[in-house]
Amino acid sequence: MKDQFIKKLKRSWLAIWIAFAAAALSTIGVLAAYTSVSSVKRVVSTQKGAGMLFSSNYLTTDENDLPRTITFSSMENSPCVTVNVCNYPQTLIKHNDKDITYTLTAELVDSNGNAVTGEETAKYSVEYNGEKKTFGSNSKIEFSLLKLMADDFNKHEFVLTFDKSQLTKSDIYMRVTATPTNQAELKPLSAKLGVIYINDNTSATWTGTFIDNATSPKDLDGFNYCLSGSGDGTVTLTWNTNYVDISPWFKNTYGLTISKDSSGIATATLKVNSAEKNQYDIQFYRTNGINSAEQWSDGNHTDITVTGTGFVSMSFTQSAATEN
């Protein structure tokens, strides 16, 4: 009787152990499948590594100092560029879980990076949180002890104002740098920004270009694309979803209706009017891994191509003039 009870107990424990082992193996299988999917279909940002939790719409971690230009209409009395500094990637997938303290500096330089001095420097300024600073004799402005709080998705906005009278003839840029002071793993962000004057007597014009100044697009996990111009009309955006897709935030903010053909080419239209808004900053993120054949389409980084196939393109159709 006792022996039968022990045999029965052993059989029960064996059944329990088999069930437990099966459940464990099932869990491992699920985790392996989840990991596999996650590694293939990842969400990426415009900054690499830990630096992606400290990002900007214009400033990057790339060390190249190539000038970037933004177009303005002659209707603009004070051409301004708004630069943001954030505690999250531009794709808004996660925010930094630590406060970020940093210093922002802006310097007036020419296209070669040499300091610009003289009376005209007083016509350029940077404004943050209601405090406006103009450039002095040292051609440098500094905002220190700035803090991005870790409680939420937070950003600071800096308004860069350029001298309108200089737009067609000067070689003056603002080199803006945001340098973290409390997190060693975060890289400084920087860019050299300038403006281009568009004569309103010419036909309306809108252009689209990447504003990432990395040596190669293979150095980036995601991309910033800028639409800018003058006039009233419709911009048609086209991108290859085999390589990139548009930011859901931009899609939802501007109510884009996107169509996609069987080859993966997506298309959307955007109504533009420079009297209301003359610039749109768009983020594209990778849908697949980095292709070894990627390269900039030209020296101005207008597009990215893989064996002749572009990532993003645009066209502009001007609205017909209306009679009174």
C-alpha cells in the first residue's frame, strides 16, 4: 500500500515537472519570436546611441561644419529660425529619464567658420523664454544653466533672427551649439545655420532637402527633411517605404492622406502658403537596416539614393491666380 502511494506520488511530480518544462520552453519561444521581430522592425531616431535622448530639429551630433540654409520670402520683415532642443528623439518614442542641464551658445561666423565682427552683428539676435540677446563685439551669445526636466517630453525653443537687408549679399551664419553639462554620455548638438532670400517677383518656389550634414547617410538612424519656400500651392511628397517612412506625428498633425503602390512608393499632398508658414520640418525613420550602397545624391544632401533609387522626393504646383 505504501509502495503504491509513493509510485503514484512520483508519477504526479513527473507530470508537474513536464508541464512546467513545457511552459518554460513556450515562454522562451515567445520571447525569441518577440526579440526577432523587434530587432527587424525597430523604431529609430535622428541621433545615435544615448544621444538620441538629447536631440534637435536642426542641430546634430555630426562633427561636420557644413552650412545649412533656410529660405525666406521678401515679405518677411524679420527672418527667424526656431531651433528646438529636446529630451527625446525627434520621433517622440521616449524621453530621457534624467534631467538634462546644458549650455547653448550661438556664434556669428562666415561659411568657413571665421568669427564675424562689426556693427552689423547687432542686427542678429537669439531669443529664449522671453529673453532676447543681440550679438556684441565678441560675436557670441550664451544661455547657461538650462534644464530639460525628466518628468515628461520637454523641449526648449530658441528663435534666431537674421538681418533681412543682408540676405542677398552677406556670408553670415549662426553656429549654434547645445552642450550637456551633467550627462557625459550625451553628445553636444550643433549646426551652422543661414538664410536665403527669395524674390517675390519671381514665380513661387518650394524646395525639399535633407538637413542632416553627416558625411554619409549610413551614419544616421533617421533623417530630418525640410520643406521651405515661397508662394501658395500644393507640395506632393513621395518616398520609398522600402527604405524610410514618414513620422506619424507629422502625418497626424497635418492630416496627410497617404497612398502606397505595390512597389512600396508612398505619396501624400500638403497644401502650403508661405504667408502662413514657409517651412516644414519632417522626420523620416528607417523601415529596414542600413543599405551599404546608400549615398547622398549630391553635395547639398538633397536626397539619399541606393543605386539610383531615391528615398524622398517632392514637387510643387503653384495655385492659379484669382481675379478680384
